[in-house]
Amino acid sequence: MAKSTKKPVAIIVTSGTAAANLYPAIVEARQSHINLIVLTADRPPELLECGANQAILQENMFGVYPLANINLPRPSQDYSAPWLISKIEQACHKQTEVAGVVHINVPFAEPLYDANIEEIDAHPWLAQVQRWLSQNKSWTNYPKLHQEVLIHEHWDHWRTKRGIIVAGRMPAEQAMGIAAWANTMGWVLLTDIQSGVEAALPYADIWLANQTVKQKMLQADIVIQLGNRFISKRINQFLAEFKNEFWIVDESPQAVDPYHHLHTRFTAKIHHWLRAHPPLRQKPWLLEALALSKFCATFIEQQVGGNLNEASLAHHIERLLPNNGALFLGNSLFVRLVDALTKLPEGYPIYTNRGASGIDGLLATIAGIGIGSNQPVVALVGDTSALYDLNSLALFKKLNQPTILFIINNNGGAIFDMLPVDSEVKDKFYRMPHHTEFSQVASMFDLKYARPYTWADLSSVLKQAYLRREATIIEIKVAPNDGSNIYKRLIEQISYAVVGE
């Protein structure tokens, strides 16, 4: 919900392992810069470490991941309401500077059964804050700092050079205009599927395997990284190997350069930075990249074929998307196939949980996006991810917009087919086949279900699903090695391609 509403969301749980179960969500929120306020009920000190029920050590239990930890004393009239309000507000204000998690741990001797809200509101303890309660304003006024993005002192020099823009994950509103800016400059533009930026040179994860073109790109004078966290292995390898002038533009002050370049860092919204750095109209300096990207488009079409399979679904994912909807991509082989094989419309809302790239809570995230945005959602996750978060399907009954959950069932962790490990070892320790299908799962949660075998079947299923203001599970069952084999074959053959042939 916090992803789609772009507002802090409060999570309230009881004590014990209910709180501990939030750990993956808190890790992801920190890594992805998502604002959450976590309120955990706790037992009072005299009931800790003595065998009392549902009592664990909860103070600072999430370690370094929250922006702020507040461990409140047990409820008492001995401390004032202004102290409590200002304490919590001070912690939450940090979220305006660096998005993340605030953890508030609250010990109670007894549960709050049948609390009378009217009596609480009229309690003398709140007398000092009654005027504030009637107003829609913060306790402490924090004037906004208007930080102007300053132009780089040598921009007139660098904008005449051979440059590459690498667009990673960023807020959708910051993606507009990047493609046009790079086109005016004549610079190479590499885009991650999470960026929402129109891909002038799509399929970069495939064509960057071509060493001839990659070596020419490494001779660029400057690379400017916009945003963070790239899915593509080939883009990451390129960034790791690049040794010339390197700039990073990202609104978070946190480090977003895993390759530790000697670099210039701009902490700014990307569209503000672009306005401060006007482009210089130039001709493209690397035509080979454009030629190879166009070659890839034809070659990929030939390789994925016309059947409904994992690779063709990724390549033609735009066929699945509704107008005014949103797309969620899970953490599996499929997200890599989409990043490598797809060209999406500019600005189409795309959500991922790539902060820590775990499979925890993906279905819960999808439900939250649908509830928070109140718009149609198409989500694609792997079978192992779906099994891991199965209980979150109960949340799908709360959705009142068309929500399409694709489960790509390749019978286990097909992403591990990319590992240079013996096949038997892969099955036993990595892929772990489950031999499960999801029709009975849908029935258990009273959700609509379909299993199409052809594109015509899928088109018919989608047409019906978009007429219903509820969730539909669509299972795409594919051979375990289908997607990974096509992916590996594309990379291998493009690596030897001669540009212009």
C-alpha cells in the first residue's frame, strides 16, 4: 500500500512472533526507501525472560533497519501527551529526509479490550493537546528546505563528450523526459525495466553480451547513472568495468554504487537535475548499439516463437496490460526475462520488491498495491514465490478492481538453471521441484482460476477477467528449463553476432 499511495502505512501487530514476522517487510522497506510505521505491542518488563506467554525481547528487535526505534514506557499518566506526540513526530519526520521504517514498541500489561474511544478522547491526560487534536497540522512545524539543484561547474565541457545514461529504478514521476534528453544529446541510453523510461535501445541485457559493442561503450567519456538497482547482469557488468568519469543522480542520500566508482554524486530528484543540466543537440556517437538493438528485436521474435511459453509471455507482456493499470514483477527468472526481452510504454507504473530481492510477501505486496491504488493490477510471480506466500491470497478477496495474478509454474526455482552446477545437484539443492499446480489453491481461497494453453486461450481469459472487479489466478505451466534455455541461447548467439550483418 505504501508503494502505490506513496504515503506512510502503519502496521499494528501483537507481541511475540507476530512482530518477528515483519522482519522481511522491514528489510525490504529500508532497501527500497518505503515509509512504514510499525507499532508492535509488547509485554511489560516484569513479564519478560520469566516464562510468560507471548513475551519475547522486542526492544530494537529489527536492528539497524529502522530509521528510528521508539521503545515507549508502559502506559502511564506520569508522562505528558506533548512528550509522547513530539517523540513520535520527531521519529516520523526522519521519513521526510530518508524514506524508511519507524518502529514504535509499546508494552501493555493487559490487552485493550472494549476501549471506549469517547472516554479516551475526553480524558484529562489529553487536555494539553485538545487544540492540536482539532487541527490538521503537525505538533512541530518543520519548514521545507528548498534545495536548488546546481549545475555542475564543468557541464559545458562534459555535455560535448561521448556519454551513456543508465536509468535504474526510480519514482515514475521522475522518469518523464529522460529519453528525450538522452536523444537530444546523442548519448546511449540503457534502461532497467523498473525505470519506466522509454527504451530507445531495448533488450540491452541481451545485446550487451556482444563484446565488440561493449568494448566500444567502455570507451565512453562519461556515464551518468540515474536512479539505482539494476536487474540486468550485463548492465551491472558494464557498470563494474567502466573506469572513466562517473556521475550518480538519486534523490536518496544513501549509497547506490555497489562498484565504488570514483564519482560525482547529486542528491536530487532526477527531473530537477535534468532541468538544471540542459542538453546539447548532437548526433549519436555509437550507431552500433542501435543496429544491434534492432537486430535483437527480430532475433528475439524468432527465438521465442508463437507458442505461449515463459519467454514469449515476457516478450509480449504489453498484451496483458490494461489501460490505467499497474504491473508488478516478482523475483524469479521471469523478472529477468521481462527486463531482457520487453519494451514497455513509457511511464507505465511498474512495481517490484527489488530492495532485497527476496520472495517473502510478494502476494501481500500485490494485494497492497491493488488496495492502495484502486486500479487494475497485473502481477507475475514464480511458482516458488507463490507457494512461499500462499496465505496472503486471503487478502485478494478485499480487492474490488480487476487483479490478474499470473503464476509462472516451471516446477521450482528455474532461475537456478543459470548456475554452472550439475543438473542433479541443482534439482536437489536449488530448484527443488514441488510437482504442484494451483487450481485447488484458487478454490480454497474462492478465487477465479484459469490455465490457458495458447495465446488465443489467454486472450479469452483476460477479456473475461477484466470485466470482473475481483482477482483471477492465471497459471502458466511451462517446462522447467524452457525460459532459461531460450535466455541462455539468446545471450550466447548475440555475443558472437557481427554488427551490420
